[in-house]
Amino acid sequence: MSIRITERSLYPIIINVLRDIAGKYGISISGVQEISLPNRSSPDIWLRIDNYKVLIQVKIDTTEKIIDDIAKTYPIARQLGFDLIGILFPKDIRQVRPEELEKVGPNLRVSRGLVLTAWQGIDLEDVMLYGLIETVVKGLVEFRRVQVPLIDYLTIARITRETIEELAVTLRGLTGIKQYFDGTQAIIGSFDYYRAMLEDFFK
């Protein structure tokens, strides 16, 4: 039986690429560990990039999965003082043999990368893992130089639109009291996400 690649299989690859690129730019990476947050089926990566606490969420397959994860986790992450990076890999990454992961790691294709940090707010699509991580690190280097965060406000508008579309699907599917309650909780959680994001980027 072949070993199936999971999100956690990718954690060491992401950390290795991050350490490699950060070292080239004089950025320190420390405190790497897994952390479990409420309502999460598996742990995420927690680390420090310089003095910033960053939570990295990894998903495989669809955009809906990473958007749903970010919407649920962003308010919690901000309450805990974490910045947040979401990385979505396409489902065909499961076709890579596990023993080949380390060798091809930097060139793994990322379907989407959401960077919501104190120094950067961007949304990247169809990039290599190396390119995504380098963008994050170079953004921090530039932020340290000019002390002004790079915020792509189209990213905020785009994620908001997509999450509203997800809410519309939820509302259309509501049937019965229990489902209605679950749908209401999802809506409340999503708007908590909007509020937290807007407070961060517009204050």
C-alpha cells in the first residue's frame, strides 16, 4: 500500500524552504512547532519569523477549503497574537511520491497563498512554493526598511466576496432547526473574520 501525502507531510518541506530563504535575507526562524486550535481536525504550524508569531495553515484540494479555514481561524489567531499564512496545494500533489517530496519541495506548485501578516496582506495564485515563501520574506525585509506594510486591498475585497458566496450556499442549504443553528454559527464566524481583518488593515 502506498503512503498517502497529507497536509502534515508537507510541514517539513515548508519549514525547510522557509529556513533556506530566510537565511539568505538575514531573517531568523525559531520556535517551530505544531499547535492545535479549537475546531481544527489537525494541528497547524506555529513559528516565529523574526519577532512575529505566525500561524501557517496548509490545505490540499479546493479553494473553498482554504477560505473556510482562514475565515474560521483568523479571529482566533488575532486574539492569540498570531499573524496568518494559508497555503493551498492542488490535489494532484498527492501523486508525488513521498520519498521525492524533499527533492522537489521548493518547486511544488501552490494553487493559492493567502498572507495576512503585520507586514503584508496579499493573495497569490499559481506560484511555486519557493516563490510564495520568498515573497513573504522579502516583504518583511522591505517592511523593516520602510516601516509601512504592503497591503493589497483587492485581496480583502476578493476574500470577502468569496466567503459571502460560501455563506449564500450555506443559507440555501439550511433545513431544520439543527442545520439552521449550524448555519447561523458559520455566518457569525465569517463576519467575525471580516471585522477582525478590517480592524487590522484599516486601523
